Amino acid sequence: MTRLKGDAHACEVTMTVLAQLDPGLKQFFNRIDSAPTPRDEVLATLLEDWKDKRADLIAPPIAALEPVAHASPQAAFIFRRAKTAERDYVLHAGAEAVRPLIGEEGDTRLLSDAAFPRGSVRLRMLFEFVCRTGEPISATFTTHGADGGRIVAEIVVAPLSGDGRSIDAVFGGVLLRPVAAAAAGPAKSAAAPAPLLFSFARDIEFGGRVARAMGLELSLLEEREFEDGEHKARPLESVRGRDAFVIASLNGGGGHSANDRLCRLLFFIATLKTNGAKSVTAVTPYLCYLRKDRQTKSRDPLTGRYVAELIEAMGADRVITIEAHNVAAYQSSFRIPTLHLDAYDAFARHTAEKVGSAEVTVVSPDLGGGKRADSFRERLEKQLGRPVGKAFMEKQRSAGVVSGDLFAGDVKDRVAIIIDDLISSGGTMVRVAEACMARGAREVRLIATHALFSQGAEERLARAPIAELLITDTVQVDAAASPLGERLAIVSVAEIFSAAITRCQAPSGS
Ligand SMILES: O=P(O)(O)OC[C@H]1O[C@@H](O)[C@H](O)[C@@H]1O
């Protein structure tokens, strides 16, 4: 079965289909359920009360739920849509229930004016969802209580109607449970406040994995899309004097091009600096444009260097990436400190389990990837405790056409493991896999850190003579829908990134 390795907490983030339609919601909650069935008795009773009063109506009237709210002051609440402010709400009943989440309401009693912005943003998102769909919803998230301890909040929200025709209020219940100290992650010393980790909606799953591996929550940001394709993102909490890490993979796909994602990251780095962040680190699991690292034709651009200059110009203090196309070019393009990570240990552990006692050869699909293949080969030798052979194939690419037939090294009767930094069309991997089989390999396994998978790549790879393709989660891949089926394996590099961020925070880190 295809599993995401190295992410023990991945299953904590469960989303219904409804929530998946709205990726913006993912960064705010651990779980969202559009068919709420609360296990907790208090929330279950509140939901039953709401269902009773709803009967055949679009939504029950506010007056019908008021007695229920007053009877459970520590759990139930009612908010009305604000008349004066769009997409805002006024507390109608239940201040005691919501105070741990939103703090004191301000003078205007608007939700947006409450003391704790994180809590009020979360409630507003749920209220908006309910007002839009006309159906109840439940959600859980982890937050900090007034005493600084971590708590899990479970919320149920259901629609109400003042005039019987439109939904203009919400009824709900909230339950707070302290999280056991052992599960609360590393203690934070007063001298070194925890870093702020930000992820855009498209990166929320990977960002969430990194945050959980560090025992932290992602910091909230608001993303707005404008009709003409422009966008804005702003942090929803103060960043003044803090170390901020922005996790953004810069691959195209899912409706956003690499350019869109790069632009979003650039603006957000600048926004954090404008608003007083002490340092900003661009954490780019996949950093785009690095493939053009030298001039191969007259007047060629050096796009990797230009991206580096843009990131620096926005005020970034550091960059972290994994498996750059050309490590030397990546490191020398930036004047700010760079961290370069790799997943070779994780790849070696996975591969050692699969190859058993077979003789193994690590194959580089081109001369440029020779160092990468050799680094991985050394880790695999260590893992296997026996020598591993090496081989490489010639590759030239001109005007999109790949050529070159030279093949050096022995793969006959051996497991051939082809390792590359990324897969785009899949053409490179398929070509070398076929060459290995033609030279008598007993099986071919592929490894690539970044699964960019352009149109048709997975189908092409699925038809190739390969036993397995091992990738990482730097780029989001729908493994369940992949034509590679059981032959696709994914290893998470979230813990590798979380360890790197932690190193940056160490007193002598840079
Ligand atoms: O052949 P496809 O998958 O399109 O492209 C991937 C190759 O293109 C190179 O720059 C990468 O290093 C890799 O070898």
C-alpha cells in the first residue's frame, strides 16, 4: 500500500470532502466535519436541540434557541450577522462560552474586535461556512488557554434565522479540553520565543507536518484573491521582533503557476519585514527555476540566480531547500545564508528494506547527477553494510529532445536504482529504466525528491518497466489517484525540514 512514511501525525488532519473544496480552511483546523456527530454529550445535546427546533424550517429562529443558550452558559453561544460590517458577527448570547477562545469583546462587540484574533478568525470562518451552506458543521483545533497551556477546542456551529427567510445568525457549542503536557511539544523558554511558521493554503499539509514535528502550530495568515488575478497575504498576528519561517513549495499546479507561487512568497517575505519581523527565512521544499543554472545557448538567462536576487531583495535573511538541481549553483546564487538538505538517509532506509540481499547498482541518469547518485550510494552502502555499484547514462537535451546512448557500469542481474532530483515529464527516468532492463537488470527502482509530474508523466511512468517509484512530499501528489498504484511510495521530508528550522534557532545557528 502507498503510505506516507515518517509522519506519525499525518492522520490527525482529517477533512471531509466539503472542507477539501475550501483549502483556506485547512490551515485553521485539525478537523472539520460537515456532518457533525459530536461524541461529547454537551455538544451532542446542543445539536439535538437545534435539530428539534429546525423541524422543516430553513433554520430555526434565534428566539427558539435563546433559552438553550442561557441554560448552558459555559458551552452554548449565539452570534448575529453584523449590520454595520460585512462578514462580521455580534455576540448575542454565550460570552462565557466563547471567552476562552476570543478573549474579551471590544466596545463594538464585533467578533473582529475581540481580544484574541486567532480565535475570532476561526469562529468567523466557521460562521461564514454555515451561513453559506445553511448546514451545521463541527471543527476541532489546538490552541493556547489563558494559562499558556495547550487546549483542544471542539466546536459545533449551526444556522439560525431572524426572519425565517435568510440565515443571519448562528448557534453553537464549544468544548475545551487541556492537552496532556507530554503531547504539548518542547517547552518554550521565555528567552527564545518559538519561531513563527507560516504556510500558504496550498502548502498547508506540508507546513502542518513541519509544525507538528516541531510541536508548534502554524501561525495564521489571511490570503485574498482578487478578480484580476492579483492577491494579498497578511499575517494575522504580530510578527514584530520574531523569527519567521515561510514554508512555500514553488512548483506549478493546482491552479497556481510557479510564477504565482514565487510572487506570493516574495510579497509575503517583504510583508513580514515591513511589519518588523526580526528575521525571515524562505523555506522552499521545491525552489523553482534552478534548472537554468548556466548558459547553454547564446544569451541564455540564469533564472536560478535571478530568483535568488528577488528573494534577497525582499529582505529574506536565509533560505532552506532540499535537493537543488545543482547544489553549487544554488549556494553561490545567494549572498544570504543557505541551507541545503537531502533525503538520502530516508531513501537508503526505504531501499534497504526493499532490496534484501540482492546486488545493487545506483544509476545516475546523466553526468550532471553523478555527485548526487554517489552521495546516495554511500548512504545505501552504509545502510546495507555491503558494496553498491555505480553506473550512469549519457544525456543531452536540445530543444526538448533527449539523446545519448552511452551507458557506463554494470546492472546485469542486479537491482538498478536510478536517482534524480526531480521528475517532470518522466522521459528521463523512463529512458534510463528501459536502458537498464535492456542491459539485463533484474529490477529497476526509481527515486526522485521532487515529483513535479507534468501532464501525462505518471501514466508514462506507470507503463515503464519499474518495480517502484519513491518520491517525497515536497510537492503534493494525489497518491490514491495515481496510475502507479502500489508502485508509488512517498517518504515525508517534513521532519528533515523541522530539524533544519530548529538548527537555525539554536544560539549558534545561521
Ligand atoms: O525528463 P523529465 O522528467 O521531463 O525532467 C527531469 C530531468 O530534467 C533535469 O533537469 C532533471 O535533473 C531531471 O534529470
